[in-house]
Amino acid sequence: MLAILEELPVRSRARPLTRKEYHLLGEAGLLDRTELLRGVVIQKMPKSPLHIKIVERLYRFFQTISGDDLYIRQEQPLAIDGIGSEPEPDLALICAPYTDFEDCLPTTADIVMEVAVSSVEMDRIKARDYAAAGVAHYYLINVTDREVEHYSLPVDGKYSQRELLRTGSLNGSAGSHSFHLPLEDLFR
């Protein structure tokens, strides 16, 4: 169906959707389980029980260290206007009270985590969107290979550092909240 976009005359005339147009399509009931990446509507993958288990484990872990100044969002959109994206990360930690976002979507996060069972390549593509939004730390949790790709130091829409974790722990902080999560606990 989308092979037509491989044709140069078609591709040169195609245009991305704006976030506003994307929302209008959603309100009209024309979109289901999608996210907007650089103006393109992307169908989200179905969630496996393994994916759900890991996301829930992360969410519960971060709830234990959070306070009123740390907003934990699970599978909710970030509005990245500059590039026309509205990804829905599996987990986003924002150093601000949730009440700051009662009437708007967050435009960035301090930490974003994507759990990949079969979506590793798509989640690597999203790294550029998160870097463009100024997300300080992006963790791509590759469940199949039992490893974590940690991206940090966003500069000009790209991460300047990438660390591959196969053993040890996820260590970091979101504002005043430090965390230490052994990978063996995450992948058990």
C-alpha cells in the first residue's frame, strides 16, 4: 500500500500532517493505536504480555521513588512541534508536578523509556525525535537481547552519547530522585 511513496514523483508531492491535523483525524475516529512521527501516522505494534510486564515493572519501580515533583507518564504522548511528532513513549519521567500539564501535552521529558520486544528498529528511529525534544536520557530496553541502549547528551537533534548495558544496573536521576535498577530485576 505504501510502496507508492517509493515513487519519486509521488514522494516529492506528499506532505506531512501537522499535529493539529493528526488530532482532527483522531477526533473523527479515523485513527486507532497510532502515533505521529515527523508528520507521518505510524500504526503502533500490538503489546505482548512480555512488553506489558516490563513496562508495568518499570512504572511500579519509578512510583516508589517519585514525589509530587516527578510526573510519571505511561504510554501518553509528548508534543514535539518543531518536527511534527507526537510519540507515545512507554514511560516518560518529567521533573514537574502533573498539574502543570492538565491543559496541555508535555513537550519534553527528563527521561524516556521504550520497551522493545519486536520494535527495536522503530524505537531507534524515535531516538532522533526524543533528542530533538531535548529529552536528556533515552533508554531503549531491548527485551529480546536483554540489553539496554542508553542515549544521552542531545545536541542538534541527535544524541552524542550511546552506552550499551548488558549487565549491571540502570543508574541515574530525574531531578532530585536517584534510581538504581539492576538489569537482572528488570529482565527476570
